[in-house]
Amino acid sequence: MVLVGIGPGNPEYASVRAVEVIKSSKRVFAFKRVAESIGGLNRVECIQNLEDLLKIEGDYTLVVSGDPLLYSAADFLKRNNVKIDEIIPSISCFQYMLSKIQKNWEDASFLSFHGKNPDWTKVKNPGITIVFTDLQNTPDKISRTLFQKGFKGKIYVGFNLSYDDEIILEKIIGDEIENLSDLSLVVVEICG
């Protein structure tokens, strides 16, 4: 089993090695959005959830968006005793986003709200915090909650990163943020 990350979603940001492996694989699996992005590289079978992979036998390649080692599939597969022969990363969505807003990330902290209760104590104050959102913890909710907790600074929101309909907003913490897509990444910059 090979786990491939294609970056923020658009195959233009996938590594050369990732594209080579996708093209040469006999069986490729991905979630629908990723399958649509890479469909021109190989035949892709869609999965509904990671549990679907536990039923698959033989060699295959799983393609995911983002970094396969950051709040992604690798941890789930290992916990379920799936042998991963190789992990091939590409640029991560947060690297892409930070390059767009021209912010360094060497001292940033990371928060994932993917199905988790937010731990607001991990927001870097002052500094940069990269937040992976979910359907309940939208950019607007994050902005309002940070404001209620007394944080001051900027909030950057990337919707549909790397796709043709990409939108990146710069707001002040507390501003209302329309949820333009379920695919979003938030960068919080707290002033000192």
C-alpha cells in the first residue's frame, strides 16, 4: 500500500514522484474531490470513508489531499494495522496558503478541528496559528470565538486552495466571515 499526498488539491502542486506513482499504480483510491482532480492521471476508485480501505486486499495506492502525515490518513491506517510500504508527500495546504499570504511558519502552532473540540489554549499569542477547520468550526465561528476570548489580530481564510475558484480573505479577528466553501484553512495572526 502506498499513501500519496497531492498537495492542496490541484495536481499542479503534486510532487513529480507523486504523479509518477499515481500514473503507474494498478489500483488507485481517493475521496471524490481528489478523484476528480487526478482522474486524468489514472482510473480512480472513490471511497466514502477511510474504513472502506480496511476491506481492500492486495496492493493499491491511496491518494489524499494535503500532507498525508498531518491530520490525515497515515495515522488512521497505522492504528488499523494497514502496512504502508511508502508515503509520498507533496506541498501541504498550509505551505501553499502561507506562501499566498507571505507568512513564515517556522514558529507556528497547528490546530485541527476535524471532528474535535477546539483547544483554544493552543492559539499562539503572539504568533501564527494554522487551523484546519471542519463543518462545525467554520472560519466565522473561529473569528467570533477568538474575539470573544479577547484575541486581537488578523485572520486569513483560504477557500478551495489551489483550485480555479480559490478565494483568500484577510479579515480582522471578530469580523463576520461568510462560509464560501466547506474546504477552508484558517491562519490566525495574533498581535503581541
